[in-house]
Amino acid sequence: MYIHVGEKKIISDKNTLGIFNYGTLIESRDNDWIVAIIEEECKTVVVDIYGNVTTSNVSPYTVIKRTNLETDIIWRKNNGK
């Protein structure tokens, strides 16, 4: 299956490692390698198993809804609270 991430971009769900919110990524210095190669205007960052990064202006939650996930594997800041 494929996931439409917006802006005429389609990615393979089998190769997708994660779908991330840009605002969350910039909060950690561990993600500097990703933040350095993407535009600040994006909302969603998708990383695949090969290290390719795809960005989109569509909300990450909208992109996640377009996947074929059967269980809730979404982590949120307030999960532990």
C-alpha cells in the first residue's frame, strides 16, 4: 500500500519508519540531522528505512489517518500524564 502525504507525494507504507510532527522534531538536538535538511514551513516529516526524508504541509495526524494501521501506535507528549 501507499500513503499520500500531500503535495502529490506518495510513499510506501512498507518502507515507512515514522511519521513525525515537525514542531516536535525541533525540540530535540538528536534530530538536528533531519531538521537541517528540511524546510521550516512543513508540518509533517516522514522518514523511511533507507534514511530518505519526505516533508509535507499536511498535518501529521491527517497523514497517519491515511495509513492502514490497525492499532493505535501514536505517541503524544501527554501519553505519560
